[in-house]
Amino acid sequence: MLKRPRRNRKSPVIRNMIQETHVSAANLIFPLFIVDGENQKVEVKSMPGIYRYSIDNLLREVESCLKLGLNAFDLFPAVEEALKDKYATESYREGTLYLRAIEAVKKNFPEACVVTDVAMDPYSSDGHDGIVKDGEILNDETLEVLGKMALAHAQSGADIIAPSDMMDGRIGYIREILDSNGHTDVSLMSYTAKYASAYYGPFRDALGSAPKNGDKKTYQMNPANSREALIEAQLDMEEGADFLMVKPGLPYLDIIKLLHDNFHLPIAAYNVSGEYAMLKAAIANGWLSEAVIMETLLSFRRAGATSILTYHAKEVIEKGWVK
Ligand code: PBG
């Protein structure tokens, strides 16, 4: 035998020398849930180790992450049912929980990178990402709400705005509004290929944001399709997106690779709530070892993701697996 691939695996030094991909703290974005009130830190039942924080505790959490070298955060609000309406007006009202949270983080920690989520569902009495009329999700009318929301986030100090709604034309619409209001430096991370997935269950529990009627199949993508992701990516690129995101992550590694190979924008992968819950449940039962966490994060990098939104972000740094 002349060729023995095992020679390249014979010692840790050689294995490390030829390792092609790495995960570093700089690649990670930590999603954080916020609630109104004071001194709140309530664990999400289906996501052990993940909490809803009131703003005071959110600031403590962000500070402890920054000390670890984890510098990017994606904020999501849990909104009281009484504040929700058909038009998600709570999403851009002055002084609302979410806007106060963005402002507080940026004021206390200007070096932190704050990603904000633009979509109607946490504020919508219908639990949808768009305005619902006679059971239909209206596209163009929804854009107006998204535009107001995005502008409010930019005015509150958001570094990156991430529209997660999957309405057509939203990237261009929001870019135009941001630019015409002087926010040319605020980035757009588009949820480009967001699938109508069953993996979002724990997130919807965390925010109480599940659709009251119907499902999200008229706007989120069919899990069976990959070529459609190229159409979405092309449009987002033309409309001015700075990042393309694929969501969920693990069941869609092929889509991450597809966008990586066809577009030159950075690709983000969202390792969603259900993926987190799945690993945590299996680890808690002793059915899988904790090593599955790093194997999963590495797979996103190998597929071509530059950035990973993951609920594991803090724990992998705390445990010394990621630097
Ligand atoms: C909604 C939104 C969802 C997630 C992020 N933004 C859920 C949905 O579309 O219903 C899911 C994130 C996760 O599951 O971790 N705009």
C-alpha cells in the first residue's frame, strides 16, 4: 500500500495541522429572549439553560458574555398578549420593551454587536409574520409595518437588522427606508432561505408567538426545495442584503453549501431552538455525549457558514471548546 490516509491522523499535532475548519467565538451570535419587568430570569421549559431576561438581567448576561469574548447578540421579545394587535403596532411604538432593550445594551456596551429581529409575529394577535386578512397573509401591506419596525430598531442603535418574515421585497423596501433616513451603515442580515419548519416549536413557546390559525407555508419555504433558495438569495443580493441566512441549520446544510458556492456574501446559519432542544434532551438522557454540540457547530462552518446563530454560543466558550 503506497497510500495510507491514516498517516495524517496519527497524532494530535498532525490532526490539528491539517484541520480545515474551526469555530471561533467571533463566528457566534447568541440569541437572547427578553421580557418586561424587573429582575426576571425565567428558564424556557423546552430549552434548558436558556432564559427570558428582563432588561436589568439582560445587561448582566450581555456583560458576562462580553467578558468571555462573545460579542454579538440577537434579541427577541416576549410580548404580553394584551399588547398584541392585528398590525403589530407595539413593534414600533416609542418606549416599547424591545426598543428600550436595544438602547440599554448599546448605551452600556457600545462595543457589543446588536442584531435585531424584524417580523410581526411576536407582536401580532394572529401570531403571523404578516397582516392577516380573511385568512390570507398580505405581502405589500406588511412591508409598511416592517419598514417602521426596522427604522425604529436603527434609531435605537441596532448594528444589524435581520428581517425574518419572508415577505417578498422586504430587503429592498427596508434598505430604502434606512438609507433615506440616514442609516446607510446599518447592515441587513436577511433570513434568505427560511423554511416552514417544525423545528421552531421551543422558540414559539419561549415567545408565545405560535400562529393562532393556519401555518406559515404561504411565506416560509417548502422543506423539499433547494433551487428556490437560489431565487431568494439572488433577490436579497440585488436588494442590498449584507448577509444571507439559512434557517434551520442542521437539516439544511446542503442549502448553506449551495448559497456559499453561488454567492459571495457571508452566509449565516441559524441553529434553531428545536435543534438545541433535541441535543439537550438526548444529552440529559445520557443518549448522546456533549461532543455532539461541537460536531454540529463545526458542520455549519464546513458547509460554508461564516456566522452561526446558536443557543449554545455561551456554553461552548464557557466550557473552553471555543475561543
Ligand atoms: C419569527 C422567527 C422564528 C424564529 C426566529 N424568528 C419562528 C417562526 O418563524 O415561527 C425561530 C428561531 C428558533 O426556532 O430558534 N419571525
